[in-house]
Amino acid sequence: TPLFRSPGGSSGGASAAVAARMVPMAHAGDGGGSIRIPSSHCNLFGMKPSRGRISFAPDCGESWSSFVSPHVLTHSVRDSAAMLDAISGMVPGDPYTAPAQNKPFLKAVAARPKKLRIAYWPRPLFGMSSHPDCDAALNSAVKQLKDMGHTVEAACPSYDRDTLIRAYWTVITTSLAFAMESAVATMGREPTEEEIE
């Protein structure tokens, strides 16, 4: 049987371009893993910033009812931090913003970290299981953080999984329906099947 490979999504093209070194970094937006998943698939660094850290201006105030955070895919934490310094901040008209950073993110990368209390979530949010390679990577990261002197513990909040999944997909599908209606209004016609992915 043939092997099937994917750069992940939805920023798969961006992650493939960075992984192939066509570009040093590429834009991505993460509302359900579209920075984190392709960075994992392509051995890149990808971080979903806090809501409001990077403005959506001038296009909109937020995306997917604030689920989406824009940033980049890079080869290193350093490059990601440098870009975060360059593009973070509030723009007049933004509905909200993240608190101002005390020092540049790039300086924080080089600083000796203080001891942290870190929680991690070992279970998949939507899926029923995770790939053994992902479990191994998580366990390796937990061990490395503990070896660095940090306090690390599994902490899974209690929630109604079915209600969360239904609410999440309601936000996504209504946002996509609105985007389609906006595209129709802009184009002045219904899109063809070839124009919709």
C-alpha cells in the first residue's frame, strides 16, 4: 500500500514552504490547531499566541468568535519570538488586546528561565486517542521540563465533552457560512464548485 503524508493543516502549504526552506517563516492562523498541527507534522516551531496578542486589523476584529490567533511557522523559537515582537500589539478599533509585554519576547528566549509550575493535558480534546509518537514526544517534553527543575503535573479540567464539541463546531460552521455569504456579496455571484475547498 502507498504511504500517504500530509504537512498538516490548515496551514499545510505554509508549513511545507518553511520546512522546504523556500521561506524562513510563513503566516498561519490557529483556531483549532492550524499552527500547532502543521508545525508538528513538519518538524517546525509553531506557537498559538494568546488571544489579542496579534491584531487582525485591518480585516476584522476577531475570527471564529476569538478562537483564531494569527502568528507564524518557523524553524526556531528565536525566529518566532522575533516575529512576535515585530507584529504583536493593539491597533485602534481592536475589540480587546493581550496585556503589554514587560520585555521583548526575543530577550525572554535568551533569559535563564525561573522555576515554573507547568500543567499539561495528556488526553486529546476531540479525538479518542493520540498517536504513540505524539505520546512519546509529550512524555519526553515532560521529562525534560522536570529535569530542568520545573514542577510539572497532569491537570485535566472536568467538562462536558459532547457540549464543548457541539459548541465549537457551531461557532466554526456559522463563521464559515458568514464567510461564504461575504464572498458571494463581494463577487456578486455564487461561487463555482472549483472555487470552494
